Amino acid sequence: MKNIVLIGFMGTGKTSTGRLLARRLGRPFIDVDERLELMAGQSIRQIFANQGEDFFRRLEQDVVAQVSRYTNTVIATGGGVVERSANVKRLRRNGVLIALTATVDDILVRTAGRNSRPLLQRDDPRAAVENLLARRAPLYAHAEFSVDTSGRTPQQVCDHVIQLLRTGGYLSGHG
Ligand code: S3P
């Protein structure tokens, strides 16, 4: 069975939806950011502060190379995973890609008050989100499916993803 890979901007619910999805389908769940932090022995915030974004992207690429060898797994990625085309190519080899989207307003609400996302620690987070989104939206659009998460709970998003996967023939009748 192919992996189910969630891509999309920060705050679109990849981790919470992925966790639910894995539980519902009885599959293992892997969060790329979580695995990266474990591997590095530092939080993402510390990695950005100490070694910088390029170093983070190299670690991210290593983790993606590891996890894209798996099968039958639900994988939640970090929002910037699409910045390197090698990542998308690898994830696609064994997986079906699902892009989660949300409005800028929802992204800002969901990511507010957290300092775990270095790329949004700016005087003007709205401008930061808009600029990054403008660059990345065409990359997220390479996914097989896209699901708008605005105003929806992870449970509702999970239901919708399952329905899309079933219709697309990616799941057997049981899940
Ligand atoms: C990033 C998104 C974050 C994390 C890092 C960089 C990005 O993951 O990987 O802060 O470049 O969009 P989430 O999308 O899970 O917040």
C-alpha cells in the first residue's frame, strides 16, 4: 500500500489530521518535523537559530529520504518540504500526496502565539505568510488531491481525505 503524504503550509493541520488519519486507517504515523528534531537532538527553533535554514533543509531532505522508503504509512511533512523538488519526487515514489490548504486568516490564527515556527517570527507575520504562500502555492498544487481545511476540524478534514482516497482507489473497502 502506498504512503499517504500530507503536504501544505504551516497551520493547515497536517500533523493533527495525519495522526487521526493513521488511527482511523490503522497505519503507522510519522511526522517529519518530529523525527528531524529527534535526530538532531534540538528543536526546530534551535536549529534555525544555531545553524540556520539551509542546515535545517539538509536535515529535512535526509529525513524525507528515509521515510519515503516506507510503505503503508501516513506521513505529515513540514510546510517547506516542497521547496526542494527532490523531496517531492521521493515522497511521490511510494506515496499519494494530499495538499491541505487554508486561508491566510486561518493560518494566522492557527499559528499565532506559538514561537515554534521561525519563518513566521517577523514584525509582519501576514506579509511573511503571503510571500511564502505566493511562492509555494504552485508547488503544493502538484499533489494528487487538495483539501481546504478552512473552518473545518481535523476530524472533518480526515473524513474528507478518506473519502477522496476511497474514490481514487487508494484504499480498500475496509479502510
Ligand atoms: C516550515 C514549516 C514547519 C517546520 C519549519 C519550516 C516551513 O513545519 O518544518 O518551521 O518552511 O514552512 P509545519 O508546516 O508543520 O509548521
